Amino acid sequence: MNATNLKNSIGLRLAIIAFMSLLLLIPAVLIQVLINERQERRNEAIHEVFSKWGNNQTVAGPVVSIPYDVPVKTEEGELAYTTNYAHLLPDNLKINAEVYPEKRYRGIYEVVLYTAKLTFQGTLRPDKISTLNIPEKDLRWAEAIITIGISDLRGIQELVQLNWNSRELLMDPGIETKDIFSSGISTKIEITDKQTECRFSTHITLNGSGSLLFIPLGIETEVKCSSGWNNPSFTGNFLPDSRIVNDDGFEAQWKILHLNRNFPQRWTGTNYNFSSSDFGVDFLIPVDDYQKTMRTAKYAIMFITFTFLSFFLIELLGRKVIHPIQYLLIGFSLLVFYTLLLAFSEHITFNFAYILAGAANILLISAYTRSVLKNNLQTLIILGILLILYGYLYVVLQLQDYALLMGSIGLFIVLALLMFLTRKIDWFSILKTSNSNPDQ
């Protein structure tokens, strides 16, 4: 293949352009891999801070557990006893949470931490354990314990005192049985009169990060949560019954009945799982720039295709010849936009990073087009096309719910425009090798 054939054969140049478009998909995919790597690095930095301060916190309780003897026969036929636990949940449970968030930084990454001041109070009736039909003689009331489940004990900042029937008890780390919780704090309690309603209350100061979740254990569970965080995300299986969100923060209230969840007020052993009933608030950074950058990078093939088509039509209609190496340089410039966007968005807001990276790339390609084509009108056409492409993608990224609709409409309009502009071209004749020089 000599240079004259390459210059004069539009069909050959079109095939080379198509091949280069596909070839540029390789670095486009590598850019997406780079975005994922940077996101993983960000997540590792955040988790490192979380692990030292306190992870996502799930708080549940209190739960009263009463050990009882279960008779079993040994292999020798002798009678022995094993210990099982009967669990009793509160009749009424009220939780008040005052959450104080703060932003910290690990390198260039922003992390949201919080300190929560939690107040629990409620009542329960020990005599309701009788509905489990456990023989009274087997129940070891003197060894009853009360447990509060806390998912990450490293977040506890102060000693926890439990007020049980007007008696102050110091909570101990760990739990006696893992029938209900995998981690938490507990203490032994005295139940002298099983027919009398027991009252309890406690205060916990807890560090955490990411989210604060609760589990509704009462026949009626009321939770009130307030914070200075003005961009909460209410998560879990129950939304607040009422909420107020403004620039000063938020206040939310939940009221959940035991009929709304899938476990009873009392049972034995490990028959139920609470995880499907949690609810609460996320305190994460509201915008994930890495996700936006990844969404942008997925449009790389569209940018390459439309830009190359624009230059090819200028070749076709303006009788200009652009060398494949020049197409390749323009393609690399289109890809550098995504690395610039990724790098800028780690230090400034995504929108400003997009404008900065897009403006730099548009100016670069426009200046290069002017030096190659030496035609102001054709340069302005390329400039206009790039402005439309980058501007349109910017709008699509802002409309998450309508991104597919807007993208499909945009592609349809572009396709219709291409069909209109090329409707009178005789492709059979133009794809043949011409002996004449297109520049003459």
C-alpha cells in the first residue's frame, strides 16, 4: 500500500478510521479500570478511618434473656441437663438519638464520622415468659441477663450505666449468649417480682461512621433522631413517619409496631434473625464523583465515533484529506479528557472538573483542527460539534432518572442528521479508488 492509494481511496481510509475507532476502545476500557482502582483506593482509605473511629453502627435492645435447664439423655441413658435461653423483648421502647457528624480527611479523601448520644427507656413484663410453656422449676431467674446489641464496640466512648427498676448497674463488655446478637454489652439483673412491670433506661455515647441503624424490639418502638447533617438518606426497612430536613440539619421520627416485623416478643434459642428489620440514617457523602466519572467514561465510544464521523464528513464534503495518524492523535485527545476529569474531580467538584477538562480538550482539538485543515469555517464546525457533544453529555449526567431517555433521543437526532447530510452521496462510486487527487 503506497501513500497515493491511501490518500485517494476514501473507502480504504474509512476502513482504517473504523479500525482505529475499535482500537481506541482498548485504552477506553483501561481508563474505566483506572477509575475503579481509584475508587477502591478511596474506599480503602475510608475504611481505614472507619476502623479506627467506629464502623457502621447497628443498635438493638435491650433484651432480657433467662437461662433454663433442658433435660437430655446421654448415650449411657442417664439424665443430664443443658442450658438454653428464653428471650423476652420490651413492651414499650423509646430511643432518642442526637447525632453530631463531622468531616475528616484521609489524604485527598473526605470521610464522614459521627458521635451519637443515645437514650433508651422502656418497660417489660417478666411474667410473659410463661407463654413459652417452660416449667417454672427449670427457669434460673437469678441468672437473668439484659443485653444491648452494638455492632462495633470500639465506638463506645463512656462507661454505660443501666437503670433497672431504679437500681444502677454497670454494663459489661460482651454477651452471655449469641442467640440474638453477635456483639454487644450486657449485665445480670434481679427479677424478684415476676408479676410487676420492670422499667429500664440507659445512655450510650457511641462513635460511628456511614450509617446509624436501629432494630424495633418493642411492641411499640418509638425512635427520634436529630442531627446537624443536612443531607440524610433514610434507609432500611422503615421510612420515618415524620421528618424535617433543612439547611440546619434534620429531625426524623419512627413509630413501629411488633406487627410490622417478622419475629415475636418472646422465644427460645436462635429461631429468629433481626437483620431484615433494621432502619435508620446514612451519613455518607451525598455525591460519588467516581460513579459520575465512570458513567462519563462509558460514553467514550460515542465521542470517538461522532468526532471521527465529523472529520470524515469534512473530508468527504470539503475535499480535504486527514492522515490516519492525525485521527489517532485526535482519538487520544478524546481519551485524555477522561483522565483529566478523574484527576480534577478528586480535588474539586465534579461539575467544575467536567467544565475544566472539557474546555481544555475542546480547545486542544479545535486548535489542532485549525492547523491541519487551515479553514476557519471547518474549524468552527468541529468546535460546535464538540461543544454540543460535551454539553449534551453534561446535561445527561445531571438527569439520572431520564439519562436513558435523553441519550436515546440524542442518538436518534444525530443519526437523523447524518442520514440527511449524506442522503445524496453515491456511496458505490465514492468508495472506488480514484485516480485523481482529491486536493486538485
